[in-house]
Amino acid sequence: MQNKLPIVLLTVFFLAFINVPAVVAQQKIKILSYNVLYGLQKDSVENIERYKQLINELQPDIVATQEMNGWTQKTLEELAKSYGHSYALQSKETGFPVALTSNTPLVNFKKITENMWHAYIYAKVKGLHIFVIHFSPFSYQKRLEEVTEIIAQAGELPAGEPILIMGDFNAMAESDREQYGGNLVQTMQKSEEKHAHIRNLNNGQIDYSVLNKLKEAGFRDSYKLLNKEFISSLPTFKDGNGKITRAPSGIPRRIDFLWCNDAAAKRVITSTILKNAQTHYISDHYPVYVEMTVE
């Protein structure tokens, strides 16, 4: 009996051990989406260095940019390598390109300019289906066409896989409605009276139909998943012409987003509008910063 007892105890211990679920360290992926204002004003070495410093400090795995004016596929690749991203893709080399860089390969990528005011990029990165967009700044009706196109493309992807749609939507979310009063409507009305090509109001009111269409399609605003307070994504201390201002001028709005489907939403652990000493001055927009877990 004395010899058998240790064997019995060891057997019980072994059986208990193999039934304990393995503890797997949760991996994290960091994503930055940023309208960088006329290609970081490419003639400004100081601004490009400021941007590189930001990226090197954040160490994002994925960077999506809008308004990469003046950059080419080759120069984008060089920029990406300076902050440790070996993979880069730019939608076009004229006008207002969007771009995507990553420290892992961009799979099954597409660059679409047809039927888009600017362009969009699609790629699969680290198991995430990513759309980088920049919608029309002048017409809510054109934005509706663009978001409908993106939703249709997303609908062709395998069911249950995580999808992210990020960039400058040039549209406001109805969840922020309380932040937008008569002053913003009046400002937009004056802009439409002055410029015939600008039609951003919907029957004289702020349009929420573009982002509501995303919501109706099952996508969720990543910022609102984790935050209740309003944070604007523009203006910053730099105006639309790149001039430094003493303080942000203009009515605060949130038009830069990362929207995600349910499969992606459950992985979001951080989502914010990043405001610091660098992002005050890099662009007239603040970037969206999101962290997610990876399976």
C-alpha cells in the first residue's frame, strides 16, 4: 500500500493538470488612421520628422493615411521603412491618395479609384479585412454612394471575419448630435451659398445618413464602444492651409472614424482620438488610434 499511494496521487495530479485550460498570452495589434494634410506638407522636413517621431513612439502595426499628396509608391515605401514597416501601398500618385503600411504583408489588396471621389484601399492584414477610405468633402449624396460601395464590397467577404473601415469620412455621427448646434448649420449654409459645388447639408440640416447607413449594415463606431465623452477630430492648431494658429479655430467636429463589424468590435480594447504635442501640429486633423486583440 505504501508504494501504491504515490502512484495514485501522481495519476490524479496528472489528470487534473491536463484538464486545466492552457493560458495563452493575449496578443495586441495597434492601428493608426490619420488624415495628414497635403502629404504632411511634403516640403516641410520638420513636419515629416514630427510624424516619424510620433509613429516611432506609438509603434503601430498598421498605419492608414489620407491626403498623401505628393508621395509616390516608392517614396511611401521609403517612409514606411523608416518606422519599421516593410509593406506599403498607395492608392494612386495624383490628387488625394490614401495609403496603408504594415509590419506584416498586405494580402489580396485592391486599389479602387472608380466611382470614388478620392479612392480607397482594401487589404487583409493580420487576419483583419481593412478598408482605408477618404469620402467626398463636398456632397453628402456622393458620400452616400461611396459608403454604399464600401458596404457592398464588405458584404462579399467571408461571414464572421473581422472588418475595419477607417479614414476621413467627411461626415458626422448622429451619436454626436448634441455637440452640433445652430452655429455649425449656419456656417455650413454660408459655405453652400458661397460655393455652388458644396452641398453637405441635407434639407438644410446636418446629414447623418452616411454613417447611419454603416450602422444599419451592422458596423459600429469603435470610439463609442469604449467612450461616452465627445472628442473632436478637428480642428487642430494647424489650419487647412498648414498654418499654425494660436488655438484651434472653427467648430469642433468628429469626422475621422474607425468602424468595425461585430467580429472586430469584440476585439477592441482601446479607441481614442489622439491629441498630444505632436498631433496638435502635424495636420488639421487628429488621428484615430485603436488597439485590438488578435486571435
